[in-house]
Amino acid sequence: MFKDLKWTTLVAFVSLSCATSLMAQDAQRGEILYDDNNCMMCHGNNGQGVPSENGPRIGGQHDWYILTSLNNFKAKVRSNPAMYPYIKSLSEQDFKDLAAYVTNLTGMEE
């Protein structure tokens, strides 16, 4: 019984830690970053993706997925030579803010 309580506590702590780190995002700042870094060139104004630029739909995607992807692109764990120049100088907070903004995009064409 005590062992089960330890695991439950650990899972709750990890879940809360992840959720708390993603809550410290600023979607308004993310919108500015999205515009300033020309994300719409490949991902569209609403995150719908631009097939002619091989840009996938990202609008409405989970924030944790966007954050993980951006970190993996920057660390070159996930290769995307076209995207790297746009994100190489962005910070972890920039990534969190972008994720907060992108999550709220519709992913639909205008």
C-alpha cells in the first residue's frame, strides 16, 4: 500500500511540474514572435500549413508537442534545415510563448 502511494505521489508531482512549466506562457508575446519570425510563411496565418512550402499544420496542436518539437529542432535531434535558421536564437521562454499562441490557432484557412 505504501509503495502504491509513493508511485501515485511521484506521478502527481511529475504531472504537476510539467503542467506548471507550460502555464508560464504568454500567448500575446507568442503572436509577436510568430509574426516577427515569419512563421506564417510556412505554417500560414492560422497555423493551417502551407503545402507549397512543405509547412505542416500546427494550429491547435498541443502546447507540449510544439514545445518539444521546437526544442528538438534547435538541438538538432529532429532535423529541419529550413526551420533551424528561424529558431536557432530563440530562448526556451520564446518557445513556450510560441507554443501558447500556436495552440490557440484554428489551423483552418481564412
